[in-house]
Amino acid sequence: MRPISSIIREVRSEARLIRTFCLDRDLSPTPGQYLMLWIRGVDEIPMSFSGPDTITVQSVGTATEALFEMRAGSSVGLRGRWEMASLSRERGFCSSAAEWDRLLLPFWEREPWRRA
């Protein structure tokens, strides 16, 4: 899937290292979905949605630092809405806590050294 261009409409500072970016596209995400955000010339990184057209980001590395330099009117690339394959109902899984326990239990039994 090729990225689509999106314009940053607004940048809100939530804390010193946290900002919310409002995009010009409403992707209507459902809980658990994410997008791939392409910062041109830097990197493409996964981002969770914080609203239908927003992402809230903490500056933690090169890509997010480059994103923090962008202002309203800057352009980014978007791919997605994606969801974790293990949560996809179409693939026969669900996202309930009980289902997670069923999926992870065999893993924990195979690797007991990971238990707390």
C-alpha cells in the first residue's frame, strides 16, 4: 500500500515532550487500530490513533524529533488503518482478555523463565 499525503492542520502541546497532531483526514479508526506515519526523508513509524483524525506523540527518537519540528501546514504520509493480526475477528480471534490468556498461556508454559 502506497502512503497517502496528509496535511497537519494543528499541533497542540500537551506536555514538554508530548504533542497532538491533527490531520486533514478522518480515518475513522476503531479501538486497537494504528497507522504507519511516514516522515519524509526520515522514517516511517507506527502510531496509535488518539481520535478520528489525531495522533498523540511523545518525542523519543529521530523520527518523532523530526515530527516535532513540523508545524501546521506540513505534509506527512499515511498508510493504514492497520490492526494486529491476532486481534482480527476475520481471522478467527477476538480481543477479549480471556482470549489473550488462551493465546499467551502456551507461550508462558514454553518459556517459564519469563514468568514474574
